[in-house]
Amino acid sequence: MPDDKFEPRIADQRIGYFSEKVTDLSTYDSNNARDLINRWRLVKKDPDAELSEPEQPLVYWVENSTPEEIRPFVVKGIEAWNKAFEKAGFKNAIVAKIQPDDAEWDAGDVRYNVVRWASTPSPRYSGYGPSVANPRTGEIIAADIVQEFNAIKRGYTYRKLWGYTEENDPLEQWIVSLTMHEVGHTLGLRHNFKSSWVYDAKEVHDVSITGDNHIGSVMDYDPINLAPEGTPQGNFFPTGPGFYDIWAIEFGYTQASLMRNEKTFFQNQLSQNIYLELMEMQCHHRE
Ligand SMILES: [Zn+2]
């Protein structure tokens, strides 16, 4: 239940977080409801350090049913979020572990966050990333991810259709990207279908420009990015957080002590500054 170690964060309409509506029934204030974002309790080990490991990292387990070839891709998808957490002041915020074959706990155990697999007859999605949050504070207390076997099969089809090398593999990138998306949901993030266009039609295939993410957010439903004939193939799918994702994690997870005074004001200030930075970057890329 609520305690003074977890600081709730008021939602901002510009940033898509799942949230809890909390209503104060005893206040004289006519605006008596607040939307508190869903976020994990992530506390810096060294509160004064610009970059610190957390007291307790977020641990995500890779279910032991995961095919051997796929496991490293799932691990990458989980740990790729660290790049965004670094912007929020955390080093090694999120850690992936493989569930041992002789584990005595079940992947359905609520105390473990597990990336699991299902093989549904007619899957509607490639994965799901639900979480459970404290309705009074927004603190996420448990999460599990279910991804579909069908998605793995799809990855192998991409390999057959579009070819692959060790450096540029559509199967790997698709599983990393899917895992990032579902883990993103369990970090509190909602979809972002609006920031896909960061680069123009030429730049989007040039890895020296895009790096590991050629769109604004992994919280999108982005199709495979195929280079036209005569153009070298760039990223098939993003394998790192986009500008928006980094911004969103910065908003949601920057240590609350930075915001202790004038909390709401500072939050608005923070998000506005990052928003302007983001717009500047996008304008630059469209020049
Ligand atoms: Zn989604």
C-alpha cells in the first residue's frame, strides 16, 4: 500500500502512460481527481549521482520454453530499454535473466515478471504486455508478457523472403522489436502511433543516420522497413528506443527528488523542455 518511498507522478496528456484515476473525496478543491501514471518503484542507489544503479533493478525473466535461437533476441529486447533509463539517471535499470530449466517456480507466479509464449489457434496480436498497478498510487507491482509462437514463425518467413546476415537479420530485429514493445507496455507506456515519421524516404534506410531506430517509437505498430531496389537495406525493425520512448521514460522515471518542490510545475517544465528538444530534433531531420 502507499508509503513514503514511492512518489506518485501526475500524468501529462502529452505523454502516453497507463494511469490510475485517484479521487480525493474529502478535499474542498473542486478539481479533486488526479491521474497517476503507472510506473515501477525505481530508486537510485546513490541519489546524488547523475547516473546510478537502482536499489532494486527491474528483473524480467525469459521463460524456459523459449527456443534457444530466440532467447538472445528476447534478452536484447528487454535490456535495450536501459538506453532510455540512462536518460532518466539509471544505469542497469532493467535486467534480463533466463528461467532455469530446473526452476522451482512457475512462470505464472505473480512475483516474477516473465516473457512467456503462447501458441493460440488464431492469434489476434503478436504479444500482450499487461501489468498490475496499485490503484491508489499507480505503482506497478507485477507484470507478465505473453508473445505468440506465430510471431517467431513470422520472423523465419521474413528471413526466407528478405534474406539475412548476422549483422542484419529480420528475425532477430522483429523479436527484439516485439519484445521491446511489450516490455514498454509493462513499464507503463501506451501506444504511440503518431511519431513514426522521423526520417525521410531516403534517410530511413541509412543506418549511419538512423542508428538502431528509424522511427520515433517502438510503441508503434510499424511494418517491416524494406529498402527499394538499388538501395542497401537498413534496419528492418527498430532495436533500440526511439526519441519519443527515451523522452517518455525520462518523464516517468527521473528520480522524484528532483521534483520535490513545486512538483507539478517542475513536471510540466520537464516535459515541455524535452518536448521542445524532440521537436527540434524532428525539424532537423526533416530539413
Ligand atoms: Zn501494444
